[in-house]
Amino acid sequence: MRKYFAIAKAEWLDALQTRGEIFIWLFLETLPIFIMGSLWSTNKSTIPNFSTSQLVTYYVAILITSRLTGHYFDEGMQKEIKEGTLSRFLVKPIKFPLANIPQNLGGKAFNTIFLLVPVLVIIISIFRNQLIIPSPQILFFFLLSLVPAFFIQYSISVLVSSAAFYWEQSYSMVHIKWMMESMIGGYLLPLTLYPNWARIVTDFFLFKYVFFVPAAIFAQRLNFSEIGLNILYSTLWAFVLFYIGDVVWKKGLKEYSSVGG
């Protein structure tokens, strides 16, 4: 266990060196809040089934969810696999790709304390009249929903990384993942604003548990029965996807080793 704490600490220190890049990404993810918040605050027309406060709160929740649950190691991992440099990790006394979890948490600890919290303070001060402040109970369920979302994101990144074992053009999977999360995961728009036929598509996939469900809980768009069911389903998906990712990774690793990786 000590070695994984060392990985998290190393990532914390690395975040100190790349804080400028991290701030730029955080700024880009914050832009939709200012754009959408300002647009809906000044627009007198109404959006069916959504108040301005709920929409602004939804995008604030999306920012928090993205910062606390995102995994971005898949593109770099694919490069390691294709170039044959993955072997340098395999000889170390750590389980791979599980080592990405403490590494991810170490970076998130720095980002949350020194970047996300100050940005949220600014957002709250600007949109204080449009934001819905969640009750302690809602906040608890929101944070609880982030746990399966975190592991779903991790497992998806493992599967995307594993594609490099089998497919030469696997880099496209990184972009497909981003498109799926954005379009049918609720990152760009709340899924309840989609037409009925599109909702059938979004309900079929698990991506809604990554962004939409946590954000909808935070914005108080779900009742307690719906919250419980969605957290249950997302937890089941997290376990199933974790198992599938582990199997696919280990099978790919055998292929990698058999060709001299």
C-alpha cells in the first residue's frame, strides 16, 4: 500500500510543475458555466421543465464531476503500448493499470485544493442568485454518485487503452469516448432536454451515470427514489465494467508479451 501512496505523492508534486496547463483546462471547462449562465440569466424565455437556477447549477455540478471523476491516461497508455515502452511499468512491483488510480487521486487532490475550490468561489459569487445550494442530504447523494462514476471512467479508460493491443488505429477510440461522454453522457446538455427518441439512445448506454446522474442529483432534478435506483445501477455498472476491463487488459497483455513487448 505504501508504494501506491508514493505514486499519489509523486503525482501531487508533478501537478505543481504543470499547474499552468491544468489551470488552462479548468478554465476551458468553466467557460460553459459563464456562457450558458449569462445567456439563460438574460434570456426571458423559458426552457421546458428546467428553471434558470437548475441549468446554472447543473453546469456547476458538471464541472465538479468532471474534475473529480475524470481519467485521462488512455491516450498516453496507448502510446506506451504501441511504442513498446509499457514494459518498463510491468517490471515494477505495482499492479498495472491499477496504479493509475492513486496517480489520478494525487493529481486531483492538488487540483481540487488549489484550483477547483478558488474557481468555484468565483462562480458562486457571480451566480449566487441563480445557484441552488444543495441540502446536506442531496450533497451526500451527489458525492456518493461520484464514486461509481469515478470507477466507470477508470474502466472505460482501461478498455480504450487496451484497444491498442488489438487495433492499429486505436487512437480513434479516445475521441469516440470523448464524443460519447459529451453527447450521450449529459456533459454538453442535460439529457432531459433531448427528444424522446434520443432519450431511448442515452438510456441504453452507461455514459449517463458519468455526468448526467451526478449533475441531476446536485441540481435536484431527481427524487429520492430515482436517486437510489440510479446510484444502484451505476454501482452495478462500475463492478461489471471493472471486471470486463480487467479481463480485456490481461488478455491484451498476453498478446503484448507474446510479440516481445
